[in-house]
Amino acid sequence: MSLEPLKERIGAINDLLTTVNLLVWDSRTMMPAGGAAARGRQVATLTRLARDLACDDDMMRRLEVAERDVAVAGVPEIDRAAVRQVRGAVDAHRRIPAELVERRARLQASATQSWIDARARDDFASFEPLLAETIVLARALADALGWSEHPYDALVNLYEPGETLASLRALFGELRPELKRILAGAQARPPARDVLSGDFPPAEQLALSARLAAAIGYDFKHGRIDPTVHPFEISFTRDDVRITTRFKPNHVAQSIFGTLHEAGHGLYEQNVDPSFTRSIFATDLLGLYAVGGTSYGAHESQSRLFENHVGRSAAFWRRRYPDLVTAFPVFASVPLEAFLAAITRVSPGLIRTDADEVTYDFHVMVRVEIEAALLDGSLAARDLPEVWREQVRANLGLEVPNDREGCLQDAHWAAGLVGSFCTYTIGNIMAAQLFETACASSPQIRTALEEGDVGPLSSWLRESVWRHGRRFHRNDLLAQATGSTLKLAPYLRHLSQRYLDPAR
Amino acid sequence: MSLEPLKERIGAINDLLTTVNLLVWDSRTMMPAGGAAARGRQVATLTRLARDLACDDDMMRRLEVAERDVAVAGVPEIDRAAVRQVRGAVDAHRRIPAELVERRARLQASATQSWIDARARDDFASFEPLLAETIVLARALADALGWSEHPYDALVNLYEPGETLASLRALFGELRPELKRILAGAQARPPARDVLSGDFPPAEQLALSARLAAAIGYDFKHGRIDPTVHPFEISFTRDDVRITTRFKPNHVAQSIFGTLHEAGHGLYEQNVDPSFTRSIFATDLLGLYAVGGTSYGAHESQSRLFENHVGRSAAFWRRRYPDLVTAFPVFASVPLEAFLAAITRVSPGLIRTDADEVTYDFHVMVRVEIEAALLDGSLAARDLPEVWREQVRANLGLEVPNDREGCLQDAHWAAGLVGSFCTYTIGNIMAAQLFETACASSPQIRTALEEGDVGPLSSWLRESVWRHGRRFHRNDLLAQATGSTLKLAPYLRHLSQRYLDPAR
């Protein structure tokens, strides 16, 4: 079987990349402070070896043999798809000069450190040259990968294949006025009482988080949860998928919804078809990530589905409220309705990661236009703070008092991620589309949810989304699952129903 | 500088091997049970890549260039030594057929699982075929590496270069009668009262362990301590050196002395010359380990020095006893003398890892003769249980009631380690030789120890042992540090003084 040599190589690359994930997980949860420099070298070496294995002459021979093998009649489509995906990624890699890869990797470390310092001191000027260099290299990457309408298109394709700046602008053109309408309505509601503040010891928050993750089906035999500074989900194959969370000792919502969010990511990874382990369908060979989801947006759709559609629903809390009361008895005297009102409070703010469901996408839209302008040269790095202020004023109606709460708030650009912000909004839209279709497909799903049981919903998601891993393009996956490529209407219906319907 | 390409390659190999260490650490402390199969593949892939990088044509070119470079006059001896060490390891690797490496790696996984099952069921017969195969492959490895007097010599050279079966038999011939004499004297002492049993919650034991590790200088900015089943020390470069411990909830000694033991290993790793990071002096290129110590025995000497010479001394506990009392107030009513008598109790037993200082080496001598006989074919695997019983009777005067407490007690053979047991005794002997020399070299060392301060001792060890990493052969290191290669007398003086001197 002449596919074997290619599969074996992909397996080795996957082993390297899942090991990089362990290096990253450890550095963010366990590593003593003194280990950072050595850790950076380990990640760099393994990533470089993975790229070498993906691009060397031996790989090209294996790929050519595999392509001959799948060209004959009778070969299963899944094997053809695998070889096509490898070819696409390898060709793209070979268009990127090794020197650019090295420069990007080196810059990422110094830019991240500079960003941390700049944010702490609210000193954009010190970060500006590194941001400028980041944009130069991102543009070089886009040029190497190739684009026709806008350099942004080449980069967004790394995270959300199929989207372009034009497609996103069309989507945002529809979304923005609707969101403004829903926001206005939501703000007209009586303000929710602040019942989420109090005294919540981290140990109890962690225990509650674990309980809620298990309640939505996250499997602790193949996972674990730990505290960290910036929560994330990460997998070392589908058999070991870890999540992290963080706590505000004086506010209970962050760990609850952060955990449901990361556990949603985790469900996707834990439920990829076992036969895809170490295959191209569990390896983002182009991005050099080991990951089970087909796009950043698809991944985000699962985290947002469990965080928002399940996790902020009355049905979920009718069943889970006793867990909360057990962990924090103060809630015994808080009516469920007051809690539900508090977790669906809408209020425009400056910080993306603190944003509610209705205002979140404005933060994304601000960033996408800025990324496009930085990439095409119509915006210089030094002018970023001013443009940020203008955009936030236009989108959220807020004044930005400093850059720490403005253009220095996110880690993405310093980490070299330019073109990925849009995937948060794609995730929001896709979550609603999948959730609506799932609920419509079988009354049992909604009935079970009303009883606090996510089982039937999870079965539908496993069958329609999770098991496929990276096998299908996001739009093909959506079309198979919902009968349509990405569409906005279910998301708007969801937001309108939750935030405008006076009955709730 | 034409040494650079070689150094760069050794650095990459070191990055891979330190990452393997993280994979191992995580699997034994953090990994969810479901992650085991994937973890085995990751370790296998990284180890194979490290071996490829150590042996491929590109490496041979880099090595040849380096050899030419260091052959000219004026090159520092340290660079010549580095290149010689690489050459020795690479030549040895290239003598080992890749197929043998693969077979040993595959067998190790199945033999370990078989051993775990066999030990649990006390069923040697089920493990016997895998042991027999392990010995066949160990012998094949010895033959590939080359030997003249006994195949054991080729294998012991992997762990303790310079020792042979003949040198060990000469050493043991001196050691055995002396140990028997000391054992008889120790057993004639009044029996110690059992003051170490009680109720000791693991969380408090862990806190005490961390405190004791810090007391002997283990640096938590570059390390951490976690619970595990079988304690170990492991390093991901000198900047991140982790230790583990375990607890008997009803006995306090295991975590205390286990921790001091592993922290002793950790001190060696944490104090290797910073310039050796990622170099051949921090990489066992032949064994494919990332490790700072020059031999298994040298490493064990540091763990035993802190466990026994420091950790079981009256001086140490005169200062640290309040820590113990704080952790476990029950010791407030236990006189220090009773505690000291209990931690130096001597009693022959069946289990090596539970053995006291005086009887430990008998366990080693049993195993070395058995390993030699298995390797040269004079003992068949099926006859092991019977010969084990005879050897334990002859060495320890005990009857072995079952194989679980007999020939199935150790993980080493199942893990493919044949020829390493002797390094425990080498470590015991070397610890005494170094400790005696250190104390004789400066009265300040002993004075400080009497005040509970290990600082001056550590300074001497850092200067004489730790900082050199793997730069010097064990016997050269010993000769520089103590004026003599390995010698037995200090060890016998130490044991006689502690266990025969009636004053104590």
C-alpha cells in the first residue's frame, strides 16, 4: 500500500506537533519561571523539525507515490482527500522562504515580550516598531502564499479557509445594523442586579468548573483542567485533551463560562474519529498545529455553542443551579431568574474578552478593518492608537481612555496572528446555525436540554461535526450538517429571542 | 568556527531529548489515563528522530569538519573532549543495527505491561518469555557494541563507563564480608522504637518535602515537586529540573528520604555549568538521554549523599526537627534521639527500594551476578525465581515467599535496563568518598553542617562535581575531586561509624 509512507510521515509530524502542544501546555500551567528560555528553544527545534519533515525531498517522494496511488479507480474518496490536503499544505510551505519562517519565529518571541511590557506601562510607542515589523513579515507571508484581491485574503485562509476580506465585509455589512438594533433593545431592558460578585475561593471555583465541564460531556479520562492566566484548550491527540480556566476570587462568572467555553473546544477534539489519530485529518499541516477542528471558526462554534446556547440558557441552569448553590451557598438566596438575568446582561465595554454576546462582534469588526488597513499599507503602525479610538467610538460608542484598554489589549498580533480575529464572529454565527438545526432536527434534543441533558445534542454534534475532524472544508461540513453554507439568520434569531423577547 | 555545525546539531538533539523527558514527566505526574498509547508513540518518534540526527550523513559531515578543526594546535582541550565524546557515541550508535533499536523499543512497552500484570498476579511464568526475549536483545546489543571478557562489560559501560564484571566482582569481594560484619554489629544494637508510623496526611507530607528540599538548596525557581507512584528526578535543561515524591499516609519516612534523594539528584542537574546547556556535556548521546551527570553512579552518589550522609545525620535533624514538629505535632513528644534511631534502623528485608543503608548493597550484588549469568547463558530465564531465592538466602539470609517480593520486584529488566543495578552501589561508595573528602578539605563544611547549613558542602560539591556535568569520566572526576579513583574505605568508615559506634 503506497499510501503508507506518506501516512507514516504525517504521523511523525503529528507526534512532533502534539508534543509541541505539551511543551506549550506545560509552560502555561506547570513550568517554573526559570524554564522559559529553554522552553522556547525546544518549541523552536521541534517546529523546525516538523517543517523539515513536511517539506524535505523524502516527503516529496512519499507524496508523489501517494498521488500516483490514489489516482487509480476504486480508491476511497477519503484517501484522495487526504492526499489533496497534504499536497495543498506542502506546496504552500514550499512557497514560504525558510528565512521568513525563522524571522517570524524570532520576532514572535521579542514582540510578545515587548507587548507585555508595553501593555503593563501603557506605552504603545515602545511596541510600535515590533508591531510594524510584525506587519511587514505578515505581508511578506501573504505575498509568498499569494493573493489576488487583498493580502488579508492569503492570511485569513490560514485560519478560516474560504473567507476573504470581501466576504467578511459583506457579512459584517449585514450583521452590524442588526446588532445595533438588538443592542438598543437589550439596553432598554431593566438593568440586571449584580448577583455574580462575592467571595468565591478559587479551589471551589475549580471544583465547580470540573463539575460543569463533566456535565456537558467533557471526558476527564482523556483530559484534565488546570488554572492558568489566559485560558485555552489544547490536545495531544484526541485521547488527551486538556482545558484550563481562571478565576476572579470576587466574581463567579469568569470561571463558569470560561470553562464551558474551553470544554466546548475540548468536546470537538475528544470526539474526532479515532481512525483520524495522527492523520492529516488531525493535523493542520499548513499552520503546523495538531488540531482536530476544521477551521478556527468551526472550533470556536463549538466553544460558543456550549458557552452561550447551552451555558447561558434557563434550561441548563434549572438543572445545574443546585451545583452552584452547593459550591457557593450564598446563591441559595438568589432566585434563579436573577442569576439568569445577570449572566445575560448586555453592556458595551472596552475589552473584547469581557464582552457580552451582543457586543462581542463589534470588537471583531474593529480589528478586521484595522488588520486589513495595516496589511495593505493604508494604516501605519504608529497611527494605530488613533484609528482604534475612532473605530471603537463608531462601533461601540465608547471613548478609549488608554492603549492598555485599547489597541494593546490582545496578544494576537504580537504572536504573529494577523487575520484570525474574524474567526470569533464566524464561530458565533456557525454556533447558532448548528444549534438551530440540531434543535429543529429532533424534538428530543430540545426536550432533553429542557431536562438538563446535553446527550442528544452531543450525539447530533458528534455525528455532524466532531467526528469529521479536519476532513471537510468548513462550508462543506456546514452544508452537510445544516443544508446551507454559513448563514447569518439563525444567529440573529438567537440574539433577538434572548435579548429582545420580553418574555425572557 | 567549524565546530558550530556540530554544536548546533547536538543542541537540536538535546532539545528533542529534554522534550522526551517532559513527555515522560507528564506521563508520570499529570497525564490522564487515556493518554498512554499516544504518549508512547510520541516518545518513540522523538527518540527515533534524535537517533537519526545523531547518525545521519549530515551529522557525519559535521563531525568530520569538527574533528579537523580541533586537530590544530591551540584549540582548547574542552573542545577536543567534546568532539571525542561525540565521536565515541556516534560510532557506537552506528554499530547498533536500526532493527535492533526498533525491536528493543517495541519489546520494552510489551515487557513492561507484562511485568506489571505478572507482578500483580505473582505469575512469573507469564513474564518469562518476555524476559527471555529482553535478554536475547540485551545480548545482541552487547555483541553489537563489542566486548572482550564478558557481554556484561559492554552493557555496564552504557551506565557506568570504566566498570566491568571483573572490576565489580573485585569490589564486591571486598565489600561483602565488611558489610556482613557491620550488619551483625548493627543488629546487635537495641531495636529502635517505631516512631515513624502514624497518621500523616499527604498534603502536609508534600509541604514538608518541599521545605526539606529547599533546605538542602534545591531551587524551586528552576524546579517543582509533585506526587507520583515511583519517584524520580528529571531535567529539561539545568533551568527546569523537577523532582517527585510519594507518601505512605501511615509512615513519614518514605517521603522525607525519597525527597532528599531526588533533590540530591536535582542539585547535580541544577548546578551544571550554564555554558554546557544543550552541549554534549549535558547530553548522553549514546544512551539518548538529556542528563547532566557523568554516570549513573555519579548521579546516585549525589542523591545518596543528601539522603544518607546529610539526611540521616543528627546534625541535620537538630536543625530541621522543628519543621517536622510543625508539620506533624505528634513529634513534639518524640525525643530527637528516638527519631534518629528510627531513621537509621537496620533490618534485612526482601525489597530493594525499602532497604536500609547497610543491607542495600546485598540487593545489588544479587542482581549483578544474575544479570551476568542471564547474559552469558549460564542462567535461563525460567530458572530465575529459583536462583533468586538462593541468592537472597546467601546474601540476606532470608526466604523469598513469592516472586512478587522476589525476582518480579524491579522494573529495570522489563524496561530493557540490563547492567545498571551496580550503579546504586557505585553511588553509595562514591557518596562516602566525596563526603569524606569534602569534610576533610575544610573544617568549615563540618561546622556549618553541625549548624544545619549545607551551604559550604554544596559549594564544594558544585566546584568539584556538579558544574562539570558530563565533561569528565567518572574516575577522572573522582581523582580531581578526591585524589583517587573509586575507593571503598570511606564508605566502610561511614557505615562503621554510624552503625557500629556505640556512642551514636
